[in-house]
Amino acid sequence: MELDAPSSRLSEREILKALAGLLLALFSAVSSTLIVTNAVPSIVTALGGSQAQYTWLVATSLLTMTVSIPLWGRLADQFDKRKVVQAALALFAAGSVAAGTSPTIEMLIGMRAVQGVAMGGLLATAQAIVAGIVPPRQGGRYGGYIATVMALGTLCGPLIGGAIVDTAWLGWRWCFFVVVPFAVVSLVILNRYLRVPWIRSEARVDYLGALLTTVTAMTPAVWVTFAGRAFPWVSWQSAACLAGTFVAGVLLYLAERRHPDPVVPLSLLRRRTTALAIAGSAAVGMVMFSSIVFISQYFQLARGYSPTEAGLLCMPMMVSTTLASLGSGHLITRFGRWKGFLVGGSAALAGGLAMLAVLGSGPPLWYVVASTVLVGLGIGVVMQNYVLAVQNGAPADRVGAASASVSFFRSLGGVMGMSVLGAIVTHAVSSAQGYGPAVRDAYAGATGTVFAVSAGLATISLLAALAIKAVPLRA
């Protein structure tokens, strides 16, 4: 073990300066994950992409971010955290510039993958850096700053993207360029003010586990994207995809059993609370990211709103998510009970998604917005409280790994949900051409089908929440 630490803690003024750079980096990363949400229809049209590529523009960055987070976490344990976060910022800026200059949809998807890897690094190191420079008694206050900035990034990203696309002298490419100055300024601030105590960890990086996790998740996602269009559902290509998924899954299980610091800690999955929380959180991930992407697509392609208007119409869902997350956290802290919130939030999520299943029949706008608010409330209540349930029941020396596992599978569920639900839309609208009423009706009906399936997936979260044993929070 090697220690390289400053002789004294940073003053509060120095902490705030370093934190400003870190929060700026986080805002750039979080907003960039959703800044393309309202811009994707314009991007796909400009670059001549397809509905399948529409889905992959979002899913690719989510997948690479998910898989890279554990690797970045290990790197932050083994090397100087300042250098790790600076490397992630430099990669993020380079990926953003390359994405904004992409001449083809294929290159843009590839650069979104690079952005995702960098975003994984920023998210993985932020909490570790705060823990290293902030006294434990002040951790809650500074953690609140991080939560607030991430909420602002989530709220502002779609709206900023829509406004950029609707500004004639900017265009969609600035959805990627706009975050670069923030990343550069953050890089300068962190280089000037950030000093983090460094304790080298002996943990080994599970590269094989990360690779096999990627293959296991990607193969079925590729299958559902191309089956029925590039090749029949019943074909040797389908059989090869399914066989590849099975083989990769078996190899992943064997690799994780032997690795001392696995990406997927199998020992934790044997605990009832952790297994149920992972199942519920993965179900929430499947519908959470898809809800944001497909409701924005519905507003633009089925109802004819501009990207900016679509962003404004999505704001009530984002606000309800933020308020529900903060409010439920306060109430759980006050009363020490969490299961009722998981059950109620899961029920609200499933109910709101079921209400959106009728989009194909042309419901009034107020009904659609009210349904998205209910979805947002459900997401806000359950998203972090599954992590809390696991933290409360995990052994003290395994809390970090257990928490990371729930977040990891939630993001992985998001990748799978985007792929499967995106394939539903792709197949439903493949016969519609042009921009007339028939196309709008096709998108409306397909989006309704997506939310009907999502309601069924959200039921998994409800069943998991009902099955989890209610254990009072530890003091």
C-alpha cells in the first residue's frame, strides 16, 4: 500500500474551489447524457439514419458508461484520483468534439460510446474525491451539492438540447460542442486546486468480467435490433445470437467466481434483499431511460411539437422525479421506514406507464403530461431507495460493492430496455414513409405499445418491493 497525501486537509475555501471544478464536470456529464433526447429526431434526419440508429444513439453511451464505471473505480483506487478524473475529462472533451464533427451516423454512435466511457469515469470518481477532501461530518452537506447539480443536469439537458436544435444559427452539432468549454474550464480548475490524499489499493481490475458483461448485454440487444429486418426471427443468425449470449453468460459466471474483485459480485447476489433490489432496480432502469427518450419522440413525431416544446413538455416529469426523490428521502430519514415507499413508488410507476399505453388513441395533452408526472413520481421514489434497502442489509465491509451492484444493474437494465423497446418502435414504423398523418399515427401507436410493455416491466419492480423484507434502518 502506497500513500501520497498532502500534509494537511484543504481549507473550506480550497474545498469549494476544487468542488466547483468537480461539479462543473458532473453537470457536463449528466446533461450530455440527456441533451440529445430532444435533438435525436433532427440528428437522425440530418445524417440519414434509421429508427434503429435512433435508439443506439442513446443506448450506446449508456452501455459504455455502465460497463466502464467499475473499471474507473478500480483505477481511482490504484492511481492518483486527480489524474484519473482529468483523464476522464480530457476523453470526454475529445469525444464531444469528435461527436459534433461526425459526418455519418455510424461515426456519431461510435463517438457517443467514447463519451459514455468518459462519463463513467466522471461519475465513478466524483464521490471518491469528495470523500477524500471533505471531513466526514461535512460529507452530507457537500453530497447535497452533488445531488443538486446532478438533478439540474437531468432537468436542463433535454431543454438545452431542444433549444439548440431550434436555433437556426446553431444546429444539432452544438449539442455536443456546448459541453466542451465546461469540461475545459473544469479541467483547469481541478488541475489548479484539487489535491486528494492517495492510498494505493491492492484491488485488481476485472477486465475480463467487464468484457464478458459487455458481450452478454450487447448480443441480445443487437439481436432484437436487427431480427425481423436484416434476418428472420427464426434463423441461424438468431440462433447464433442466443447461443452467443448463453456462452458469454456462462463464461461471465465462471470468471466472476474466481476474481477477487469482480465487476458482478456473485456472493452478494445470494442475499435475498440484494437479489430482489437488483431485480427491481433493473426493471426500473429498463423503463426509466426509455420513458424519457420515447415520450420526447412522441411529442415531436406524433404530435408535431418542436424540440424546445418537447423539452418543456417533458419538464413536469423531470421535476416530479426530483421532488419525489428529495421528499421520499427526507421522510424515510425522519421515520426510518422505506418498504412502503418502494411499494407505492413502484405502483405509481406501473400505473403511469399503463395510462400512457393509450397514446395511439390520441388522448388530450393534459392527460399525457399528467401520466408522465405519475411516472416521474414513481421513478423518483424507487430509484435511490433500492440502493438504500441494500445498504441497510449488507455487511459493513460490503456496503460499497452492494450499492454499486444495484446501480450497475439499473444502468444495464436501461441498456436492455432501450434496445428492446426501441426495436418495438422500429418494427412498428418500418412500413410508414414520409411525414404525413399515417407516420404520426404509426409513431403514436408504437409509443403506446412501448409504454404498455413498460408497464409490465414495472410490475417486476412492484413484485420485488412486495417481496423484500422490511428491516428498520440502522442508526
